[in-house]
Amino acid sequence: MKCSIISKDIFTPKQILGETFVLIEDDLIVDVRDKNENGYTPIDLRNYKVIPGLIDMHIHGINGYDTMDGSLVSMDEISRCLA
């Protein structure tokens, strides 16, 4: 599948690009361009900020313990599991 994401703010490691297209083929980013290419289905995300490649890796707990419990026991067990 080929699609393109357009956003008014696309964040790259070096700069913030305005009104730009991120071209995607088979779930991989292949290019970033000023205009859409033929054959790419556009997805309009101009109301959102786009950060290509960002993976948000965070957790709230592990092994049945959760930080939202608000207990020292949970925090201690989470720390032990992740150490």
C-alpha cells in the first residue's frame, strides 16, 4: 500500500517542516517531499503534529503491579522487574 501523510508540522531530527508530505510504502517511510506523488493515497493530518519514526516506549507497570496503584510495594516490584 502506498499512502502519504500531510501535516502542517512535520518534525525531523534537524528541523520542523511545514505543509509537507511523508511518503509511505508497505509500512515504511520512503521519502519526505513538498508535494504528493501520483499513486499515493493522501491522509490529511494538518490538525496534528507528525513525528515520523517516533516510538513512544513507556509503561505504567509490569507483572500485575501498576504505578497508578500509588503504593510503595508496586513501585518496588516494578523496579525489581526492570532492573
